[in-house]
Amino acid sequence: MKKILALALLILSFGCKNTSEELTTLKGSYMFFEDAAVLQASNEIYGVYLNDKAIALDEASKKFKATPTDVIIAEVKGRVSTEKHEKILWEKKFEIIEIISISSKKETNNTLILGAE
């Protein structure tokens, strides 16, 4: 009986995979077009797999956009991949598993003011 219990514990400890370790959190500019999505994080650009979460992120981001081509800031959790894909030609791809937050991209005022005030 002890051998069976020990074997069962051994199988469970190696058989259960902790998927939270595989997930990556990224925050960056998210752009969605008709049949493509891109996430630009700090120094990388990721092609985004168009799964249910990517489409849900696009739907939720519409309230932050003035035009359909506006960029939003998204923080998402998911999996990074470098596997070849027939439609996504970016070297790195991202599968969104969880949407953490969405906000509008703050525009900076780059006006140069000359003269004394």
C-alpha cells in the first residue's frame, strides 16, 4: 500500500505541470487590424495570435479609441513563441491568455515654445 501511495505521489508531482511559470506578462502598444494584431513591448514586437482573448481585447479597447487605427496600451499575460506560423511573420509571437489592463495611449505635446514668458 505504501508503494502504491509513493508511486501515486511521484506521478502527480511530475505529471502536474505548473503553467503559471510558462506565462509572460507584457505591457505595450496594442494594434488590431482586420486580420492581424501586433503588440509592441519595450524593445520587442510580437505578432499576436488571433484567439478569443485577442478579439476580446480589441472589443474592450474600442471605448479608448477615437478612430479604429488608434493604439492602446495593454497589459496582458500569455505565452511567447518563436514557432513558424503561416500568417504571422513576426519572429516572436504572443498568445494572449489573460487581459490584465487596458488604457489609452497618452499623447505627448511636442511643441517647441520660443521666447520668454
